[in-house]
Amino acid sequence: MISHDVVKEYLDYDEITGHLTWIKKPSKKTMLNSRAGSSHKSSGYRQVYFMGKTYPEHRLIWFWVHGEYPEHEIDHINHIRDDNRLCNLRQVTHAQNCRNRTRQHTRIDEAGIWYCRRRKRYIAEITFNQKKVFQRSFDDIDEAISQRKAKLLELGFHENHGDIK
């Protein structure tokens, strides 16, 4: 791992834009004052090749600001993977980060809500530590969403929990 002093020597971070900028050239090809890193095509995250290793930009930014590598994962609060402003980054456990993943293969764009064709009702549920802690059925999807969100806040979940983009 590279030291905090070396990162600060080569890179500058702008908290307003969330960009890392080269202030010292790590190679002949690097342009001074240019944005460091590039976007990873398949994941959407930005990465920086530095001192022979590729680093996720958001983790490098966390290290630049706090002086230590994050112990856990770094979550993008607004779900935009290349938005690396410090106000959009938070350290979370893997379990916490999994809770606001984008849902796949569903017509309902709301986490924890699904439609039961047999009962012709919307099911709202919350699973925590592999146990269902809330499950109710509703005729109206808006009622299902509002009741689930209220229960999430009551259980102490982050207000951003379940928001998908």
C-alpha cells in the first residue's frame, strides 16, 4: 500500500467536484493538472492507476481525506458510481451496502415490494439478518411503499435504505 504522504504529493482532491487531479507526474504520459483516473466501462466506477496498481477512485479519495484506508466498503449515497464528492461517500459494512442495491428482473422499481398475482395484492417486506421482520399485503402500491418506509425508519434503517436508481 502507498503512504498517505505519497498520495498527497501526487494528487489533489476537489471536494466540490469530487475529482482527483495530478499535481505531480507519476509517468511521462500523465498531464499535470489533468483529472486522474478513468471510468471502468462495465462497473461505472472510476479507477486510478498509480504506482503500479489500480485503485478504485472513491477508496483513494477516502484515503486522501481521512489519512487511512476505509475499513469497510464505501457507498455512494445517491447511487451514482462516478460521483465521488465527499458528501456523497460513506463507509458501510458489506451487509449495509447490499441493502440498497439496484433490483433486477422486476417491474416494480421499489425495493422490498412485489406483486402477488394469486392474491392480487402488493406485498411489502423487510428482511434483516436473514429474518423477515416485516411482511404485510396491500391493495394499493403507494400504501405498501409508505408503510414499508415508515417501518424501516422505526427499525432504525438509514433514510436512503432501499432507494434504487
